[in-house]
Amino acid sequence: MVTPIEIEVVGQPGSRRRFDGDGEWTLPRQVGPLELRITVPWTEPAWVHHPVLPRMLNRLWARVEQDWRTGEPSPLTAPFHFDALPGLQPFGMPRFVALRNETQGLAFGWEGGTLVHSSVEWRRTEGGIELTLRFERPADGGPWEPPALWWVSAEPGELLTPTVFASAMGELESRFRRAPDQTLTWATWNDGIFRDITSERILDTSRFLAQTFENVGWIQVDDGWAPEPACIPSDDGSLGMSDLSAFYRPERLVGDLRFPEGMRGLAGRIRDLGFRPMIWLTPAADARSELVLDHPEWFQESCRLHFMPHLRFLDLSVPEARAFLEHAFDLAFDTWTFEGTKLDFWSMGFEQTDATCRGSGRTPMEWMGWMLDAIRQRIPEDGRVVHCIDLPFGGPARARWCDHFRFYADSEGSCAVPSMVREQAAWTALMTARYGVQRWWIPNADGLGTFPHIGMGPADHRRWVALVTASGTLTELAGWLDRAEPAAVERVRTATRWAQLGASVVNPGFDPLATELLPPNVWVCEGHRGIVVGVTNWSDEPLTVEVPPGVGPLTNAFDGQTVETQITVPAGDGALLVPR
């Protein structure tokens, strides 16, 4: 059933238009901010889905008129974002919202045009359901091309599918798809590792990976590589990161006893072992660092990260700030010869609504594109850029620059909290099986390690391995695997053998109309290695599941047992079923 909708430009008399089916509206060039009002004439009970809801309410759908302050908040972001209305969140999200009633569904998306901040609100009115889309004007106040608005109708149960998501977002398939690199990364993060990294430890683990593991192609020197004198001490909530201020006095980076051959020497040794080197970077600095104290004019005045308010973000409209960032990139990629990077603590400096520019000519989001172009110009064509610390959700349009994206908290932190593991599993299903995001941009569950420092038991570890492997989100390994408990290492090694980045994922039994954000129990991943099935039991009772028709017989990779038609998984445990 086709739903007619009305769209008007707020403040422009006579702009109201009626549309009687699926469509696209490309608005003419604008001066100043733009506000659109969309009316859907549904008076019966209706629900809204927006990618922010799982992060705000731990829900998949909410009643349009629901007071968002009711319900169970997300265990991850409730302390940080619960003061922001859904749709008016202060961080970047996919430009996608869906509405449904008992019989009909509509999905809306907006993409293209000048990159500006946008937001969406929803409410019930006498005329039905009203959506309000707002777009900020570019920094210089000049004419700009607004994003095109798409809408597509679908059955309620089909709204959250890759086809509808791509249609609403505007031809994602043709514009942004990247062929995923199937090799995995091992990173010096998670499993309690930070500044205790040394060349010897990194190379020992690299040799172990080369001898023991399949499908690992990259070694990432993660946060903690800068010596402590170049960083702010870990007090007052600071992590003491190897932030941008480490490049302000590059002479302090010479002579670090942990890296006797320097960072260039370490990158070369990594290549000698058959791997490609990456380095962790952030275009932000601590407010107490010499860099910020000496050059406050290089940084944005108001933009703050909610849980690390001491961070300051570069204002790339300032020529000197751009020059300094290019100097850092030249050192990391040209002099030190790293071939890729994980970018951390960065997207909020461009996408939050409080991100600003002193200079004119480009919006903060356009400067984001400039920065990512500057990185890709300095690394090989097949170099790797991992988009990190984007807890809300990375919009797939950034796949034009980035290869993988982080979508949840550090694994070592989330795995220690049962409610966070469950939310991550549900969020994974939303991205992979419902949105199909891995078709355009590969999700990274951030770090499959053995987690000895949080005391993760074998059952929980098997469930985590099954989740990240069969959901197609295993892109990164972690920890000193050459020193870890052998049985846990073997489970990690098994996962690398069956990892399938960018594969098609479905979740039999996952209810796309449920309001609760419940994690699936079954994951069916079909890629270049065949069909892999993961079973994740989130209950306190044994769980029996049927092997999907036409898939078996399979082998449980954890115990070698043949599975013909069904398998029973103990409480809180997991199974990874692979081709015989």
C-alpha cells in the first residue's frame, strides 16, 4: 500500500508538495539553514526506528509519541547521551529513519550535496506523523547544494533490510562499495596492553602469528607508542594518550628505549616478517599539552567529547593547523613508512553539532574529507584506514576513505559487562543482517583476544568467538597471543581461519518488528569460505537450535563434533559450525 506524503520547506510559502509514491526530491541551491517538514497521514498507532535508538533506549523501535526518557537506557552510552533527544544527538549518525504502523512502512534517507550537519525529529500531530529535518548552513554562509531526500515504502517487516537501507540512503551500492581486504589486523591493544609495548614484544608476537595463524596481514602499533614525557600523565580522567601533541616536539620521540631502532626501524622489521605496519593516530590533543597551550588558535573553542572533555580538536580551517597535521602525517607515513592507520577520537571534531570553523569556505564535515584525503594520499593505494571511536554508528558514506570501522567499546571493556556484550550482539545484527552495512563498509568488533585480565571463562570466550566470526565483524586480533593460554589461543586461531569480511549475514529468528533490542541466537554467514553458522546462547538455560535447511552437516569447530540437523549449546556458551 502506497502512503502519500507532504513535504514543505519551512519558511518558504508555497513550497508544500504532495507525493503519492516512492521518490526523491532534490532541492535547489540554498542560502542559510534549511528545514524540511514531512507529514505522513497516519493516525493509528505507529512506531519509529532511528539508528540512535539502540544507543539511547536499548530499543529497536519506539512509539512515535513515546517519552524517550522511559525505558531501559543503553548500558554503554546512557551516562553520556541521555540528555539528548533521539534524532537531535550531538554526533554523526546514518541519515536514515523508518516509520511503520501495523500494515505499512516508510523509510527516509538523505545524502549527497554539501556536507553539513543534519538532524531529524519526530512527533504526532493532528495531521498524522511529522518529521522535521534540519540542515545547517555552510560556515561561509554562501549558497550550497542541499542533500537529496529519498523515501521508499516497504512492508513493516522488510523496512530494516539492506535493500531498503540502500534505497533510502541513495544508491550506496553504486557509489561507496569497497572490495574488502580479507586479511586481518593484530593490534597492540586490548588484553590490558597500553604503554607496555616494545619492539621485542611486538616482533615476538608477529613471529608467532606468522608461524601459527592464517589470514593475518597487518600489525598495528596502537595507542601508547609515544613515550610518557611526550604525553599528559594519566590523571584527571586522561588516558595519557599518544595524541597529536606527541608530534609537537618530535625530538622527544627519538631515543625511546622501548623502540631502539625507532618507529621507522620497527615498521621495517614488521615488513621483514611478512606483515604490513599500521600506527594509531588521533587529530586531537590534551588541553594541558604544550601544543594546545602554545597554539590555542589552532583548535576549536567549543567542540568537546562528552566522556573525555579535556580533548581539543583541530580547526582545519586554520592554515597553520592544517600544516601541523600534514607534518604529523608526513612523519608517520613518509618518514616512518607506516602503510595504514587506526584513527581514534576524531570524528566528533567534524560531525558533532558543536564542531565549528573559524575560517570560511568549507564546513567541518568537508574538512573531514580533506583530512582523510591527506592520509590516503600518503599511504599505498591498498593501505588501510580504520575508523575508530565512532560508538553511535559510522555512516557508510565514509567508506570512500575508510576500510573498517569500530562500532562498539573496546572489547576488553564490553566483554567484562554482560549487558554490554548483549547490546553489542544486538547492534551487530542490526548492522550486518538488517542494514547490511558490511556490503559497503566492514564493521570491526574491535579485538579478539584471550582477555586474561578480565577473567573471561572458556564458555564466554567461545560465545564471543562465535559472535565475531559468524557476524563477519572479526577484523582485528589483540593481546600477547604468544604468551596466552593455549586453548584460548586455539579458539582465536580457529576464528581467523573462518573469518569472512563483507559476507552476507542473516539471523534466523531475529524479529525485525520487536521493540526490545534482543540479541540473536543464530548467525548464518555466507562468504568465500562457504557457510559458517554461529550459535550464541544468552540465556541461563541450554539452547537447542536447528541447523538452517540445506546447510548441514557441519562441524563444531570448538570440539570437532559433527552437527547434522540441530545442536544444543549450554547456558552462556557458544558454538561455531563450519563446513566439514
